[in-house]
Amino acid sequence: MNKELQVLEANKTWELVLLPPNKILIGCKWVYRIKFHVDGTIERYKARLVAKGFNQKEGINYIETFAPVAKMVIVRALLVLVLHHNWFIEQLDINNVFLHGDLHEEVYMTIPQGYSKQLLPNTLCKLTKSLYGLKQTNRQWFQKLITFLLTIGFQQSYADTSLFTLTEGLHFTTLLVYVDDILIAGNHKPTIDSIKQELYNQFSIKDLGPLHYYLGIEIFRNDHGLVISERKYVLELLKCGNVLNDKPISTHLDPIQSLNLTDGEPLSDPSLYRTLVGKLIYLTIIKPDISFAAQLLSKFSQASKTPHMKTLLKVLRYIKLCLGQSLHFPTTNNLQLTVYCDSN
């Protein structure tokens, strides 16, 4: 907590004031999290101060909230181009990403728990920078990043506004943004290093080196291509569904059974069902064979019953059978698009 408070004060996230008349005051709380390495070992313990943004009022202390993130189809397309052109590709992480955005609205927040400085009665924080939990935080960060990238010569893509490109003679660099996770790829390593240094000077980044783990996806590169896997993600999914010790099965849907909204008893707590369905949908990134099952089960998220959960757990047991599977992107000189269609 003390370390996080020091970061917030060094960033000049707030100024201490008395609450003006007729202004909305929002609270804050500490959220604790354990971050893990790819192999599941503990990386570090994290304390984060979060504003209670659910108390904000539209048009008063926030206006717009939308901020784009990279589409997964663009991520896959970038990986193919990296292989085809034999580009360098590295990943970056922005430290304390949501603290970088400038706040334009008036937001007043209570003093955080653990704040040790002597204060006058009724003193509070007037936020000058964005903070975790605020409704506009994501947008303010992305707007600041866009402004900086355009300043150093990048162009924003029309196909995906999270994709940026830079051309300097024969040197080409592309940068893809998913909140604080950034991929940077190109054909000239010194240019990539120069851009990383500029980002570090502006935002304080963590250089994670060559691409290996991105958005829960494990990525391995060798002379034959790229292999992408979600083994760690799958293990967490199986643990969440409490099927880690269950026997795996070879099929995930019963062709005879027809799911509907009438059969069975409603689940006492449907939140687990919704969580598992959401995780299944994300897993289709590397397991397209479960796409139909994930889409089917998602239809019952608002009215899930016992047959739906039973089918969902069967899908998880099928996934356990395929735990070691991955997708392989082979190195190739051919960029011709190949399409397959099931005529039925």
C-alpha cells in the first residue's frame, strides 16, 4: 500500500483540497491481487487503489468512456506477417497504465485508507490524473497514447484503431495496443529499440523482450514458425469449473440432446455458468472446434438451468482431453488467403 501511495503522489494524481459546495464525492478502496508467471509461480503481490466509479454521474464528473482494444483477428494477422517477412516482434507493458491519462472533469475522492500525512478536517483528494475505477480512465489513457504516437510519426489504422504503423525509408514498424499490453514489430531492430526508448521516457514501460506471452496466450517461435497455446489458461478454466480431477471425454456435445429454456431447474447461482461461458468463448482463439458449443451455451446465460450446466461441464472435460493441443503458424512465403466452407 505504501509503495502504491508513493507512486500516486509522485505521479501527482491528486491535490488535497476541501470539498466545494454541491460537488459529488466518490469513495475509494484497496484491491489486492497476486500476479503469476507463465508457469504458475508467484511473480509479485500487488496492492491497487481503486476509485468507486459507480458513484460517478454522467455529464458531471465523466462524459465519454469508450476506448478500443486490439481485435484478435489483427493479432493473428500480425503474427502471420511477422513470420512471412521474418520481422522482429517484442512486447511491452506500461507501468501503472491508468495513472497516465489526464483528467479533464472535476472528480473529488475520499482520502485513501493508510494515508499517513497529517491533514486538516474535511480534506479530500481532487483528482488531476485518471485512476483505476473511474469510468473515463481507459479512454483518457488511450487518448494520451494516441497523441504521443502521432507526434513521433505513427499513423493510426482505419481497420483497427489500436494498430499503428511507422514507415521511415525501408524501415517499417507496427505497434498494436491492448490497454497496457503492447506488441511492437518491424524489420529494423534499431528502430524498434529507439521507439521503445521514447515510450520509456514518456510512460515508463516494462520491456518484456521477444514475444512469448500475450493476453493469456503462450507463444513459442522457432525456425518452423509460431506455436500458440493456452495451457495455463485452460488449467485455470478447469479449476474454475471444478473438473480438474474429472475423467476427460472424447466428445463435447450430445447430438441427441436438445437444449432449451424449459427443461430442468434454474441454477441457484448462475454467475459461475456465465463466467465459464465467457472463458470458453475466449478459448476459441486457439480451439475453434468448440466455437459452436460456446455459442450455443451462451444463449442460456440469462436463464441457465441444470441441463445447461451439465453440458458445459462436459465441454470442459472434453477440453481436458485436448490439454496439450496448440495452433501452429508455419513459416511460409505464401500469403494467399485460403478459405474452407462446410456446405451444410
